[in-house]
Amino acid sequence: MKNNAQVKEILSNPGERFRGKQEIGFLKEFVKLLKDNTFLTKEIEEHFSYNLKLDNPSLHDHMLSSLAQYVRTPDCLITFFESIKSDIRTLSKV
């Protein structure tokens, strides 16, 4: 980031700059950082006597496709497809 104003702008409305793919990538790297740092696992082990394992194979190479089954189709996309449905039928008959 070039300056503090840019950081404040991005943090004030991150949804305008980041999409789901970037957020998933960020989450993956954040969890990896927590795992590599071992701070989170040590704190949980100390307070709850539980050994937390942060390594999830499904979150590695195929994260987006693994999580895609849980995504809800946005209403605007459904509306768009419904609005062009008759146009597509007309074009497919040509």
C-alpha cells in the first residue's frame, strides 16, 4: 500500500475490492500463518487442553471447488438468467 489513506479506503469497504476467491485465498494463508506461528494452537492447548490440528487437506489445492457446493446462487444471477431465457430459446431455434 502506498499510504495510510489507501489502507483506510480498502478497509472501509473491502467488498468492493475483493471477491470470494480472494477471500478464500486470504483465509487459507491466514490459517497457514496461524499454524506456522503455532500461537493459536499453543493458546488453545493451554486453555482447553485440546490439541488443535489446523491442517485440512481440502483447503489446499482445490479449495474453491471443494467449497463451491456450499455457495448459494445470488438472486441477481437467477433474475438475469430468467430474463434472457426466452432470448436463448429463440436463438437456439435458428
